[in-house]
Amino acid sequence: VLAEIQDESQYFETAWQDSRYRCARAARGLGRFHARAKNWQLAAEWFAKALAVAPHAPATWFDTGIAHMRLALVKEDPEHSWREAARCFSRAASQEPDDADSWANLAAVLIQVRDLKPAASALDAAIRLRPDDWRLWENATRVHVALKRPARAIQALNRLLDLRTRSKRSVDSYLEQFEIVCRQVEQLEAETVDLPPSEAAKFNATTAASALDAYILRLKREAPASPGTSFARLWALCAIRVSLKMNNSNQVKNEALLRDFKAKQLRALLGTFNDDSASSKDTAQLCRVALEFSRVHDHATPSDRSSAALLLRSIADRAKLPADHDLRVQASCLEKVSL
């Protein structure tokens, strides 16, 4: 008790020796003393001595896992330390299953050593205990993307959208994962196109596709209209997904959706377009997207066509395009049709 009050290592050492090396509390105290001093090797050794005496001690297993995590961050060959940390957090979680921190740290360590299926299971356990922790959902997104589980990844992306106020993370923070999910769903659909609906693979592909389409609609409603190339890429991916569905029975609805996404992509690009110093590459990209936008007005209302013509003219003026440029021609065509 005196050692814990005064935080003096010699009292712990005396208690350890007087107990004939059987006082787990003294060994754990020495481990924590060295951990506070950031001497992680000694901390791990003393925690190991404590566990040899009293192995049913979830808090000590957890502390040992932390020590090995810290060692892994400074070692040239950290694999052994990561594995030891995983073993310790696994023991802590098995002894105290309601401790979300043990499950979360176990998942984080398993991600480091690329044991992704066990990491996904550990994340599931942590999320059940702490469903509003955005960091867990962020890790879950990455793990399920890596495991090629697009439906689970989209579930995690939806939760991150729910928790964006708490996380302070912009929607485009997960652009890389979203892009991979789009490709995975497209591949699943292509691989199962000829399978009957009763097949499990077909069901999984349909489930993932429905989840992706619902998420894209949610992005349209809730994601901010922010400027920048990353947001432009986000809306481009949404537009690509919608364009893949243009041949189904909801063609009018899908065209309107595609038009909205192309408009969002245009405005994101315009938000950072510098009229005086834009590169030829930036100008070419802006014009290409503007032309793509102009070609999805077959079922648009006269008002929509008129608005589109104004937007195209504005872009042509900012990009200093000649009078015979395709973009100005398209603007004139849209205006004539709207009349």
C-alpha cells in the first residue's frame, strides 16, 4: 500500500522479495511503475511475473498487451511483439468479455499482423459493447473492404455517416474505401449475372448492390456540397454507379439522379477552379465533366435544361472557351430545347 501511495519502486521490490516472489500485486505495481516511466521492456517483464503468479487478472493481461504494443512501435522487427500483444488482449477479453477496450485493442493488433477475419470478429464484439465509437466503425470499414465483404463495409460506412458530427470526419475521408466497395459490388454483379436468385452468391451480390444503392442515395441527401477534387471524385463514383443502371425500367428516375450527381461533381470542381491560373489539365477535366452533364437531359424539364444551359455558359466563360467549343454548342442546344 505504501508503494502505491508514494509511487516508489523500492517498496514494490521489497514486497516482492518478502513474499518470496509470490506477490502478484507487487509485480504488477512494478510493471505499472516502469510503464509510467515508458520503460516498456521492463514493464512487460514485471507484468509477466505477475501473471505467472495470478493468471486470472484481466487488467494485468490488458496492461501487458499495452506494453507489447508500445514495444512493437519501436522495434525493427515488431512481429513478435504484435503477436504477444494479441495474445494478451485475447486473454483479457476472454476473462472479461464486457470490456470493449480489450476487444478494440485486440482488433487493432490483429489488423497490424493482417489476421483480418479474427480482427473482424473482435471488432464485432467491441461494437456490440460500444456501438457509437466511430473509431471502431472506421476500422470495421477497412477490415471488411480488405476481406471483400462489401455489404458489411457499407453498413460500417452508414454508421460513420451517422456519427460524423461526433467524429468530425468529412464524408470524403473514406473515399478510398468507397471506391473499392463500388468495384467489389460491380464485380460481384458481373460474376453472378447468370445465376438464379436462389443461389447464395446471387443473393449476396443483390444484397450488396441494394446496400450500395441505398448508401449512394443517402450521400445525395446528406453529404455536404463541398468543393475540391476528392468530393468531385466522390460524386463521380456515384454517377458511375447510377450510369450502370440506366438500361432498367427506371430510366427517367436514374437519368435525373445521374444529372444530380454530375451537377454536384461540376460544382465541386468549380469550387477550386482558378479562372486565371488553371492548368490545361484542370480545364480539360472541367470541360469533360460539363459535357457529360449536358448529355443527360433527354427527360429533363424545360426549367432543368435552361438551368443547365446557364451553368454550361458560366463554365465556358470561366474557362475562356472559344465560341465554337462543344460546351457552348451544347449550352445553345439545351437552351433551344427548353424554349
